[in-house]
Amino acid sequence: MRLAGKSALITGAGSGIGRATAELFAQEGASVAIVDLDPRSAETTAASIRSRGGTALAFEADVSSAEQTAGAVDSAAREFGRLDIVYNNAGVGSTGSVATATQENWDLCFDVNVKGTFLVSRAAIPHLEAAGGGSIVNQASVAALVGIEGFAAYCAAKGAVVSLTRSMAVDLAPSGIRVNAICPGTVYTPLMEPLMLERGEGDLELGLARTATKYPIGRLGNPSEIARAALFLASDEAGFVTGSIFTVDGGMTAQ
Ligand code: 1HS
């Protein structure tokens, strides 16, 4: 029960890593705000948590919208009476190199992955400060640390998330708010499907198999393995950890 008495807000929690983290945080005693662009998937996650005796509420929001983001964050803090933890997990992938990427895809990648992290964090800070401090976990990626073929906008955006995390950690430390980033390796979630299909020349299983060869540990990660890293960074066990860039990547960036 490492999060007993705390409330957490997780973006992109309708599926994948966000859903796994929401379920784990609830098991650890947190009240969890499930924020997602898709209200049905958000409610599915919230209902699953409630069915197991946990406390969860679903909120529909596009994290690239300042109005929708502030609305979801303020509503969650009001409903739960406090806000202690934010996991900026919502993200989108990208397709192509600088030579082939579209401006639309580039802009969407930065609007969600970078601006979304900024907008959610900005809305949450007053609530975290009212709670006496807290923890913000930003979802970066191994793509922030190494170049990945055909993933230019995503690499650039996640690199921005790493730098933003360090800056936020310095700015927010006096408020008792710790800020850290997780750099996951490949976990098969809907976000990864386009890249996996491209890598497998239309064959998803081939793309996943080819990707696994990039990992010394010999396999891709699963959502619960990233969720456990988020739990540590969100909890008081990480009381002296801020500004860290926490790779959870099966050794991929150690090579
Ligand atoms: C999606 C996650 O942030 C990892 S980025 C893709 C890395 S890989 O598939 O090229 O190993």
C-alpha cells in the first residue's frame, strides 16, 4: 500500500502502460484519475479498478488542449480532495525520417508528447503544492537516447521530454515536487503498431520479432514492468530521486 491516501492522475490510461499503471497504483491504495482521449477506454479502466474495490474516475481530455487538460486535472483534484501524483503517459508515435515525415505528423507528435506534458503539469502544480508536494513522472523513451530509423519526430519529441523533465525538477524542487522521466524500451501497445508493421513489411509478428533482436534481454517489455518503475518514482521510496532519467529497456541503450 505504498500509495495509501494519495491520489494520482494518469494520462493515456485507457490502454497499454497507462492502464497497467492505473491498476497497479489503485492496488497500492491510490485514488486514480483515468484521463484518456477515448472516454470509453478510460471508463473501462476505471470500472475494472472499481470492480476490484479500488477508487477510480474516468475523464475525457485531449492533453494537447489547455482547456480540456485543466478541466480534467481540476475535476480530479476536486473529486478526490487532493492531487499527489501525475503520470504524463499519453503519447503518440510518428512515421518517417526528416525527409519523409509530414508536418501534420510532426506537429501531432510534439503537441501530444511534449505540449501535453507541459499542459498537464502546469495544471497540476497548484494542486500538488496544495498537497504539500508530490511526484510527476514523465513518459520519455529509449527514443530520447538513441536514434531510431523512421521515427524522427518521436525521437525529437521524447528528447524534449527528457530535457523538460530535468528543467521541471530544478524549478519544482522548492515546492517539494519531484519530477522524473521513464525511458521504456519497446512495449507492444497500440502506439507501436505502425512502426511494428513497417518494420515487418506488413507482418506485425515479424516486426515484433525483428524488434526483439535489438534487446540484449531477448524480448520486448510488458506494460506491468513499466508500471512498477512508475510506482517507485511516484512513491515516497524515491524521496531523494528527482531529475532522473530512468531507463527500463532490457539493456537496449547499454549497447
Ligand atoms: C515506444 C517506446 O518508446 C520505444 S521507441 C521504439 C524503440 S524500437 O522499437 O526501435 O526498439
